[in-house]
Amino acid sequence: MNSFFSTHLMDWHRLENDRQMPWKGEKDPYKIWLSEVILQQTRVEQGWAYYEKFVAAFPTIHDLAAAPEARVFKFWEGLGYYSRCRNLIATARKVAHDLHGEFPSDLESLLTLKGVGAYTAAAIASFAFDLPHAVVDGNVVRVLSRFLGHAVPVDGLEGRKLFSRLAQELLDKQDPAAWNQAIMDLGATICKPQSPHCDECPLQKRCIAYQQGRIAELPVKTPKVARRKRFFYYMVVERRGRWLIRERTGRDIWRHLHEFPSIERQAPMTVHAVWKEIRGMDSEQPARIPEGAVSGPFRQLLTHQVVEATFVRVKAGASFEVPEGYRWVTRKAMSELAFPRLIVSFLAENG
């Protein structure tokens, strides 16, 4: 089984695999690490442009480590999961300052870097240093689950251990980088989640799921937990060509990003209820809602949350008092700061 799997996989990789990505074949551990961090929780199609922007702006680990945090967050803006960006900055500084710009070349030391888990460590170890460590992502798990006919839930502890062990057993120890790239590409282009191209698969003859007609059933995942709903009502407060913003400092997913004053609720509010609450910010506001004052809703799906944002434009009068923690900025200054994706979407539509 091992011989069939690796032989046919590697033959396909050499002769038929034409998947193109800017980091494919890369040996520089910095660029491999950068691509892997960007691609965590991100589709390749979206991460591609971010990777190229980061490499152009920060061509070395020293460039990234020396960059102001606000600039790095601006480049990250729109990718979401901002803890990745915070870890990116922390690891860049550790490697640049404490390790003299050299990434560790063994798995155990790679795992000590902030934000580097088993998957990323294995990717750096195999692609940069040709070490025999299997890289196990969703594509790899899907190929193995179908080929071997395993119905163990892939997102549970038992499943993660099982497929990590199986990938390591099947790994071509003589050419781990090529094997890892081959199985990930097979999962991404042939053994896809929906409508896989089984007729083009080099493993079809011995694929248990194909032989048993279970392709649609595998891999198995545990039922999803219902997402919590959050409703944000942002006040886009403007006075003399400047807007009121603050930097989020709380320990949440948007820490270090900027935002307008907001109201958060667990249930939706009517526009009139929002307007009535906002009017308390400025006694000079009329009771009537001006035409075009309300935009949205804008929606964003997070791992465990559904966030909906509505934006209400407010003209600040002379008696308006700036809330603590907020400051006035120009539109040009705002363009250099990082905001949550919902606010980015609003600004893109409203110049």
C-alpha cells in the first residue's frame, strides 16, 4: 500500500501536477514561514496577493522585524484572525534579534516560535531543510481519509493523531518536500471537497472510498457549533473633514485595529432605536434621520461568530465632547491605519 501510494503520487506530481503558487519550490525559510502564516484560515486565492505584498514590502525577516506594528497591521488588513499578525510580528523580532536572522532548522526549535504549530513547523522543516516531517493540512487529511476509507472525525483529537501518524508513515523520506507538496496539491486540485475529479486521480484504483462509493461521505467532521451573533452599530462621527476613531486595546480578535465609536448588541435594533441612542452623543442632532445617514448591514463570518455591522453618519456640532480614548483623524490618515474587515468594506463603498 505504501509503495503504491507514494509511487503513483510522485509520478503524478512530476508529470501532471501543474499547480502554480509563488511560494512553491521556495527554500528560504522566511518566505515559507510567511506563506504558511498567511494561509492559515485563508484560501490560497486570497492569500496569494497578501504574500506578494508582504514579500515586496518586507523582503527579509529583518525588514519585517524593524517595521512599525501599525504598518504591518495595515498590510494584514482584511485577512482576519489578527492574532496571526501579532504572532507574525513577535516571531519576526525573535528570529531577527535573538537568532541573528536564522530560522531554527529542527522541528522542536521551530515549535518554540510564537504562532508556529505542528503544521507550520513541519512545512518549514521539510520545504526549507528537507527533513522527513509530513505536513498535514485539510487537503492531506481528505486524501488519506478517502484513500484509506477512515470515517474517524478529522477535526477531533483522535482523528488528528490518526491522520498525522498515517501521513508520517506514507511520507517519502528521501524527498519529503516533493511528497508533501504533491499530496497537498492532489487534495486541492483532484481530491476536492466537492465534485472531486476521481477519473483523473492517480490513486483511484486502490482508493477505498471510490471503490465503495463513499466519496461524498468522507472525510467525516463533527457537527458545527452554532455561531454566536453580534450586532455592531458604528457611529461615523465627522467634524470639519475629520473623523472620530480609536485603537482597540482589549484582548479580542480586533486588538490593535481601529474603529469608529460603536454600540454592540446581542440582538438587532431598528434604525430609529439606533438613531435615538446615538443622538445622546450630540444634543444638536435633529430627531429626523437624514437621507443616506445609515449604511449596511455588512456581514462577516468568523469561526464561532456572525458579525453584522450598521454604520450611521453623524455630524458633530460645536458642543460635541470627544469620548475618552478617541481622536480626530483625516481621511488620509485613516488610509494608513488598519481596521476590521467590516469597516474596510464600508470605507471602500463610501470613499
